[in-house]
Amino acid sequence: MAPKSNLLRHLPPTAVPVRASDLQAGLSHPENALEAFRSALASYLGVSQAACRLAASGRTALYCLLRGLQSENPSRRQVVMPAYTCPAVARVAIDCDLQPIFVDISMRTMNMLPQQLATAVGENTLAVIHVHPFGIPLPFDELMAVAHDAGAVVIEDAAQALGARWQGKPVGTKGDFGLFSLGPGKPISTGGGGFAIANRQADLPKLEKWWRRLPLSAGTRSAAAWLRQAALQLLFQPPAWWAATRVGLHRLGNNEASWGYTVQGLAPSQAGVGLSVLPRLDEINDQRRQRAWQLCEALPQSSQVKTLDIADQAEPFYLRFPLLVESFKQREALFDICLLYT
């Protein structure tokens, strides 16, 4: 079969299969939707409801965590993170008047290089952000030891990995704090949103205090969030996305202006959608895993095309499926192969 025309090369971003019934659940959400969703997320991760706090986005949740940690440790001004991650993570640190410190990663594992991590962490380190990219759990026992030896905390960034497991345990539940996103293109999407968890009993009062400052979402924002979710579901259909690329909408995320966030709570309509989608999360992640295996089987057997090295203790689901190639030409050839399976 010949590859599709270059005119149709723009594939939609990875997206959650939100159903009409999920959107309806957002419109007709119960009065206690926020508490019910918070309880459901906590139960899914195996933590107490008190350990889970909702926010308007993952970035907002990170902002609350960093601001809270900063109030506890004002002399520490640095946040260590992978050099390859979402630029908005560094933006949040800067917004908190903190200094991002970037650590190079291994191209075969996407984990921070241990020697460079040890050099980057010190007495000025407030937090180390450990990212599980693309739904792929990464090892971090050594990272935890390095951070704790320096008196820093570990924020386990599972924004792209809700449902992935490490040694049978959900990612995000081993670091001092876990960070999750409910935005477009994440494991489940409520059209925006995020949450954080505290994994140490001693940190529960701190988390409650930090979130006490977070304003509740206004009613108008709840309606706007629902409309945004509905619009995204239409936009992420291949014909609509092709049209969007004609006017450059697919490049909006490259603009720093799009890295902002609203410091307030999750909207009730978003919680309603989340309550409807969350029970299908494991099924959705299993479908992602199956597609990744299909792509593996379709790939040409060549030393020039490599997949990441996945640890034996990891249970990934591949929100994205990264491949390593040696040239731009090889990348384009792989893209054509992938088009045949869409």
C-alpha cells in the first residue's frame, strides 16, 4: 500500500476516547462531583482521600507544591529536573522565583544521568522533579537517595503516566509527592485539570494547608471547561485536525504564551467527565499498549532503529511510542510506515 499523500500527513495528537456519555456526565455532574472525583482518584492510586488534591491543571498543582515547599524551606532556591521535559515545568519553577537546574538524560532510557544528577543536587536544592515520560515508568531509587541525602524532596511527575506501574505499584506513589495531569493528550483528559498527592503521612497537613489558598473554580469557568472539552473531542478527529493544521493551530503549544495556567481549583464539570472516564483508564491504557506492540512488529528490523530500554520492573502503556533513529531521512521513512497503520 502506498503511503498517504503529504497533504494528509498531520495526524491528531494522542487523545483520550471521550464518549458522548462522558460529556453528558460533565453537564449533569452531581453536587459533590469534586469530592467524589478526588475520592475515586485516591482509591485508584491506593492513597487516602486526604492525600489527594485537585487543581485547574497539572501546572497549577505543581505551582501549589513548589510554593508550599518554598514556604517551608525559604533558603533553598533550586529545582532539579530533566533537560528533556515539558518546558512548562521550568516555567512554573521560574514563576515561583526558583531556579531550574537541568540534568542531561540517557537517550536509551530517558532517565537523568546519575553522575550529573549527583553534581546538580546540593544544599540549595528544594526539590528534584523525576519525570515518567510517555507512560513509561523510570527507576528512581538512586534519585530518591541523592535527593534525600541533600535534604531535598522528590516530586514524581506522572503527568503522562497515570496508570503505569513500577514494581506493581502505581507511579506517582513512591516519591514524596506525586504530580498528575488531566489535560489534553494525557492518560485521561477532562479538557484540563490536574492533581497532586502526598505519599508521606507527615506531609498531609502541609498539603491541606497549601491547597487551602487555592480559589475554587467559578461557575462560568465550569461551563467554559466543558465547552473546551467538547471542542477538543471534535478537533482531534483526523479531518478536523487536518483543517486545523492548515491554519497553524497545531503550533500553538510551541508558543510560550500557551504555557500559562490558572491558579484555581478544578471545575465541577471536569470532575463529572473524569468520574465517567476514570473507570475505563486501565482498558484505555491496555489499548495503547497493544498499539505499541503492533508498531514494534511493523518496524523494519534494523540496528538503525531502536526502542527505549525498558526496565524489567516497569509496566508501561506508551502514551507515546518513542523511537530512536540516526537521521531525519530515517525518521520520515518511519512516519510513512506509521501512516499505514492509522
